[in-house]
Amino acid sequence: MKILVIHGSPRAEGTTTQLVRAFIEGAQSLGAETNLILLREKHIAHCTNCLHCYAYEGEGVAPCSLQDDMDAVLAEIVSADGVCFASSVHCGFVTSLMTTFMDRLAWRAMRPGPPLNHCFNLETRLGDKVRALASIVTAGGIPGLLRRFCDDGTRWMKSNTPLELNGQWIGDMYAAAELERLPENDRDWKRLYTLRRLSMTQLEEARALGVRMARAIESGGLKPETMENALPALIRWAMNLCFAWKSPYTIARMK
């Protein structure tokens, strides 16, 4: 059992790193082989949108016009049984390191598939292995009750990576701000992020997520999340009936 952690924080010893270590400890406690990829140490250039990968019709991971460390990272993903994405929260989203990586991952790992209900469909290029997927995101000064206002990144990763990596999402963690003390003056508010600390509860939650991923892989019961199984049977039936009359593009252009 091989579990890969893709770490997207630019800080070497921040809260994300501490939580990742706890996650790895949890996975290793069940015998998992773990590998940690630090995106800050990799050369992964920005996607140029040349569509070289999108147009590829062969088998396996699509080639890229850019030559950098992305090929090595993709090789690690292909061999992994589970992947955890870890990032600090920047402007309510994941870091630029993570978004650059995800841009480069998309069409290399995924392709347009056979039409689904006469609509655009997607399928993985990474074979039949079903991977367990999870994420860890760490907030700055935002408490847990306000997560929905500052954690678009988890939703984004959860909706994209299962399709790309032929995976099942098994859990995610949002490490909200727990402060050394409540802000007492204007200076405290201005340095709010520096007052945060990790709690033992948060470290245990990260460790438990690592255990959960290892157990999900061991179970052998993972099922890939596809565009088809995301739609209930009744809705698929209604879509087929509707689009047999007119294509979705024709309906979208109707006035």
C-alpha cells in the first residue's frame, strides 16, 4: 500500500507541515509506504494552454510540451494507492503552488470521454486502479464556523481530483484557527495569523485521516467517482429523454 502526500504550502515548518507529518504517522501505523512531495521544491511551470495533452488520443498519461518535474510527480501518482493534497489557505483558496500543479495535472490525467446523455463527459487516463483521495487545508486566522467563507479550495479539489485520478474521496480536514489568546488590541488584530497554534485535537484529526485512508485502501471496496454515477438514475433517464429531442447545445442556444 503506497500513499502519496502532495504538499502545496510554501512554508517549510508551518502548520500544514505539522499536520502532514501527523497524517503520515497515521498511515504508517497501518503499514503504509508513504512518500511526501514538496511542491515548493519542484520546478513546475505554469500551463501554457497549448492543448498538446488535451489532443492526445493514446493510452496512459498524456505528454506535455513543457519539460520539468511534473513527469516525475505524475509517475508517483500513477503508482500510488492513495493521494492526500495538503495546502494552506490563501485568499480563501489553495496556494498558487497547488493551483499551478492542478492546472498541469488536468488534461494529462483526464480526457474527454464518450458522450454521457449527449453531454460532454470526462474519463481518467490513469487506468483501472481506484485511489483513495483526501485533503488537508490550514486556515490563517479564520475559525471553524466561518469555513464556508474561506475554504473554496477543498470543494474544488473534491470535485476535480476523483475524476482525474480515478478515485474516491474518503475525507478532508480544515484546520481552523485556534489562537494562543483572544485579540486584545489593534496590534493583535493586525498580527492575527501569528497568534494561531495547532491543537492536539487537530494533530489527532490529521493522524486519524491517515489511518482512515490506509483502512479504505486495505478494504478493497473503493469505487471511482465518475460523472455518470454522480447523476441519479432518474435524472439520467430524464436527460436522455430530453436530449433525444434536441442536443444540449441546441437547447442552450434557444431563446
